[in-house]
Amino acid sequence: MTLHFQPSSPDHVPAELMIDFDMFHIPDGVNDPVEIWHDLVRRGVPKIFYTPRNGGHWVFLNYDDIVEGYRNHAIFSTYQTPVPPIEPFPVVQPQGVDPPAHNVFRRLLAPMFTPIAVRGMVGELERRAATLIDGFAAQGQCDFITDFAERYPTGTFLYLFGLPEDRLDEFLALANTFFRSTDPAARAQNITEIYALLDTLFRQKEREPGNDIASAIVNARDDAGNQHPWEDILNCGFLLFVAGLDTVTNTLAYVWRYLATTPAAQQHFRERLDDPDAFLRAIEELMRINAVSNLFRRVTHDCEYKGVAMRRNDRVVLPNTVANRDPRVFRDPQVIDLDREVNVHLTFGVGPHRCIGSLLAKREVMVSLQQWLRRIPAFELADDQPAGSVFGGSVMGFTALRLRWDV
């Protein structure tokens, strides 16, 4: 097989820009994966550096450079970007297609995630959150990840795609392999399984359409009145599968972890349960400080960027957690200010590929917290947190988060 998008050897990288850094490796004793990124800043490593780990890739550490990585698709493509490199890799629609071609499926999806559309989902989101929380509220404890944070966004995905609830564990297993495994064979098999599942789903929705996103995608027509190419339909389904699950799960985990250790923040939200604007403003701040995703780009051609020589197919990693704490952009960036007015965080990206489901993600977090605070009294971290429960990579988070409260 000819590999078209593999990075070249890093002989174009000067020694002073070569840093040994593995975004998947969390050292012993580190209980928050974002700290491996902020440690780079504290150490004063170059704001643009190259690591030989995971196939080799560049890292941007300045807010402005990360924004450029998002916006400048002429140099930094979203097409064939995985770290470590995998070929062939699904061309997810529309995220994995550069402008203007990405507009075809972005226009198709956009109406499904408008403020009005998301507002129409609130009742179902509230019902799902309440049902999950009621299942453990009287126990005085839970593992927040397995009892809520994993199940809530995945169940929401099943609902939006018109799938039965009893497939929840199946989808959770597929998502966990996709986001956690670094084994090429396991990842390739996992992608094959996800696509087989999506193919079956879309074939069914083509025959028996319903009032759901999967039916809307498979039954949409292009400007000539034809169904979109089947491969593109599957790739769009794949994007929605991987984009809407793990990021929301781990954002929820980070938010609840902070609240469990900060009683004043819990009280701040409790006092604003009936003030949606203030409630959402505080959530935006927690999303800024708790950005969980590190997104990838691929250099389109040999070039020089800000004096740094880059080669075609070099990978670039954009760590949102670093951008969101850039002191040139945010006043007191390490301080969590739940009343912060100006909040230009990059948690959902920026530019032509800004997360199309950001409004839904925010609403999922907001609804979850509202339903939680109405059912659970003051809560805290349990003493018996399992060791080794943190992970890095494209999405950072926790495999366990044990909470307790008085019944």
C-alpha cells in the first residue's frame, strides 16, 4: 500500500525545537492530564516545537498560533490528520474536509443544531438527566463517569439518531476504544466496526425514515436532487458519533471534579438556578478552564511558518487548554472567574470548522448541572479515588470520578 499522508523524517527540525513530549503519557503522581501541557509552558519550551513521539508532530502553544492553525486551511488542513498517523483514515464529514468542500455537509447539519433546534431538545435532555440522577441520588455516592458522564451524552446520541436505548453499552465500548487505544491494529478494527454499525443504521433509516438526524442525513438530496454519496453519508455519521460523546463526557467530568472540590462554586450555581444567563456565563468559564480536546492539523505543503520550516504531511497539535490560559488574551487566566464577561475561549475551536454542535454541548452541561443541583445536596470527592484513572491524548479526562454526599 502506498501511504500518501505519512510525515517525513524530522531532519528539517533544528535541535532547539525538538522536545521529548508524549501527549498520551501521564506521569505517575499527575492527577490532572491538562498539567502535562501547562508544564510545557512553565518550563519555557519554544512556543512552536516538535516532538518525535506518536509519529512525530509539531505543537503550538500560543493562542494566536492555535487560532491560525484553526483558520488557515491553506497551510493547516483537517484532511487526514490523525496522531499517531493512520492510513487510510475516515474522511469525516464535514470536519475532515477543507473549505469550501466542507460546506456541503455543514449546511446539511447546521439546521439541526441551531438555537431553536437545541431549545426543542431541552425537555428530552432534562428527562434523561433526571432519570440517570434519580437512579443513584438516594445512595449518597456514585462513580460520576460510569453512572452519568458516559451514559448521558451517549444516550442523547442514540435519541438523536433514532436508536434504541438498549444499545447504549455497545456504543460506549466502541467510543472508549476509539478514544483510548494507541494500538494501530485495534484502532483500525474499531473504525471498521463503527462503520459497519453506521452502514446498517443508515440502510434502515433509508427504508424506514423517522424524525431523527440519521434519517435527515440519509434522505437529504444535493442540488441536483440526488442522494449524497454513500461514503460521505457514513463519514458524516462517523463524525457525529465520535464528536458528540467523549468531549462532552470529559467536560462533564472536569466540571463536576472542580465543583466537588470548591463548595463556593457549587453555591454560586445553586443561587443562579433561576438565572439562565448567569448560569450559562459561569459554565462558559468552566469550559474555558477545562478544555479537554487537543485537535490535529496536517501541513499541506513545504513552507515556513513564523520562521519555522515545516514539511508537507507534518502533523500539528492544537492544545485548547493552553490557548485558553494565554495571559495575553485572558485577564488572570489561571483564576476561575464565574462572572467573567469577555470569554473568547477556543474550547469549541474557531473558524470554518468550529464545532457545529457547540450549542448542544453547552446545553447538555447546563441541563445536567441544573438537574443535579435540584436532586443532590452539597457533594465532594470520595476518599477512595482509584489510581491511574487519568488519560491524555486527543481528548483528556478520567476513567473514574467517585463522588459522595449526605443522604
